[in-house]
Amino acid sequence: MQKLQIHENGRFIQYEDGSPFFYLGDTAWDLVHRLTKEEKNQYMSVRASQGFNVIQCVALSDFPNKHGRFALKEPKTSLDFDDDGAYSYWAGVDECVELAEKYGLYVGLLPLWNASYNDPETTLFKGYEPSFEYGKWLAERYKDKTNIIWILGGDVYVKPHMHEIFDGLAAGIKAGEADDNHHLMTFHPRGPSDSIAELGCDKDYLDFLGSQSGHTVDWSYEPTNLFKNLIPTGKPFVDLEPHYEDHVANWIADYRRWDGSDIREGAYESVFAGACGQGYGNPIIAFFLYEPLTQYGCTFYFGHLEKYGYDTKGWQHALRHEGAESLRHLKNLRLSRPYFNFRPAPELVLNSDDDFLFGKISAARGDDYAFIYSPYGREIEVDCSQINTQFIRASWFNPRTGEEKLICYLKPRKTIFQPETWGKGQDWVLILDGGKRDWKEIGQIIHD
């Protein structure tokens, strides 16, 4: 697999050969220890077929793997890693990396999770040196693998003493990497927040930045607010953990659960606000809950299943939920036009103000094309004169199916477009193509 790099404009990620990499990541926190090798293969096969290219999971857990083996030979007492034999804990991490490579997936690997920073019973990661030691050991283990992305943090509110832990991990990882195989690094904060707000500054070792819009209404659809700390850095950024599909909004059982259309609404608005990709999650998959549901290794969510009404058919069933199936179309849409000159373009839309019933219309553009997203099929008032071309080719893109349908050709002017359907779950993207293109459709109306 190709190594990943930051594009020269500082806003996007690319492959080593210079082609664009759209980050589409799935949250699979407990993948390493919750699944057998066969189940890991099943999971990755489905996610690869759905267009995902990053699997976000935790390396070191306090829970044992399916064979009863822990990450450390003496948990919480010393950095004595259990990597002996085919069924060891770290053999299970190796399985994830190798299976991901088989399916062309990158592993967004978190060295530690929340409890490892906060657990008062452990002294393993309470300073720079042990963190450096672990980071170096981990990086040396995977220094020859090109499909690793390091994700520091892990749903954690950063306290003052944690800075030396993150600094130690980052320095250890850099020390353990091969000279010719740098792996990109980012940070996953607690939500709703972002890596700059949590760390207090832009750490030099972060190649791109992360946010977690989380599961509350106030932040979920506000990329401008969500990314306010990230845009000025000039680095790529991505919402690593947006609201989970099938998760209750605001953690209120009687309120509502996020569905596939909510997932798309947040994703399109984030990407059109400048993000270099999008994360995705489902609580049943993040902690790999089975049918019949079991408490082992996922006490928190198990205790909330009945209260919040989650999908109780297990993680294999949840793999095929609507949001997970449809995000590939966002990725394909972005890759369908010139990639690296893409930028937010609110100036194109004349009715982009927030609307409680019909959502906020968001827009982005390249040099000679534009994408405008209407989450509930609301009409779009566009100033097409902003696109410097003789004629514009207008088409509808269906985010649910990935289909593109020609509307008409028109001269650049102010125009109103009404999507084919409207209402909850009836989202549309208006595509405006200008410039010199090979347009071969015959008999289409050119609107003056």
C-alpha cells in the first residue's frame, strides 16, 4: 500500500504518487480484542466494499482478547508486553493491521484510550519516559507497514499532566519509525471539541487535526463552529467522531436517534466546510456487541442498550445501516472532480441561512465547478455568475444512491433550483460544471 502524505497546499491528504486520499474512517474502537480473526475479516470485507479506507481502533486495552490474553503480562504493573505466540494480545493487533492491508484499508491506531490516561490505579503512563518507551516499542513493531495512521488522545479531556504523555508517545513513535516510512499522526479529542482546544496549541507532531462533534444537537451540524480552531492552522482536518448512526441525540432516551440522513447531513456539511474527509460510527459496531448481547468488554454500552433502544441484532446487522452504506457516494463525488482546489463557497448560495425545518444549505467549489447540498430538498437560490464560464452544466446528485442526473445547460446568472423531492431523508446535491468540458448530451435545453 502507498504511504500517505500531506498535499503541498496543506489542506488535504494524498497518496505517495500524488493522487488524492479522501479520509473515510469507521469507528471500531474495540476491534482488536472483541473479535476473532474470522470476524475481523468479515468486518473489514464489508467496510472495504462500502468505500471506507480507514479503520479507527485502539491498540492497548484493559480487556483481554478472545483467547483470554491481556496486552501486558502483568496488567497495570509494568510495560511487559504479551506478544508470545499466535493467540497473544499483540498477535491480535498484528491481525488487524495485516487484514486491513489485504483489503486496502489504513488502520487509525490509537496507542491508548481514555482510561489509560485517567485510571488512578495505574502508574504506567503518568510521565514522559514510560510513554516514550511504549510509543517507540509500538512504532518499531509496525515501522515497515505503510497502512498505519497514528491517532493520539482517545475521547479524553486533556488535563495538565497529560501533555507529557502525548509528547512522550509522539516522540517515541517518531524514534521507532523507519527513516523512510513516516506515518501521519493526528489527535482524537473528547466531544464536542477539537485537538487544538484540548491540547491548547497546534502540536508540531500532528500532521493533520481532528475533532469530535459527538452526539449532541448543538454541535452536530455546525462545522463553521466546530472547525474554528482548526482552519487557521493551515493543516488538514477531519471530524473523527461525528454523531453515531443509531445513537440517541443528546444522550436523551426519549428524544431521537441519529439516522442515515442525519449522518449524511453532518458529513456533507463538514466536507463542504473544508474537512479532508469524514469519520463515521455506530455504537453497536464501535464496541462490537453480539446477538445475543453480552456484557463482556463493553459494560458502559451494555448498561444503556435497553434504556436507549439501540439495535439489538448485533454488530453484523448494524454494518449495513443506511448511513454506512451511503457515505461512499460523498467520497466518490469528491473524487469525481479536480480535488485539491476544493474550498468552501458560501457566496454562491443566496438562501444559505439556517432553517430549522429544512436545514442549512452548504456549498463548496473548485475552480470551475461547484457542489451545493440541500439536506431536506429545500430549493436552492444560486448566484451562478460567480462561476466564470460561458455555459454551466447543472445536474442533480443523489446522496442516497450516488446517481447523477442532468438538469440543463444555462448561462451564468442567478437561478433557483428545486430538488426532485423534499422532506426528511430527501437530501440532494446540486452540481454546477463550468469550464471546457466534453459535453456530448444532445437535445438538452439551454436556458437563457
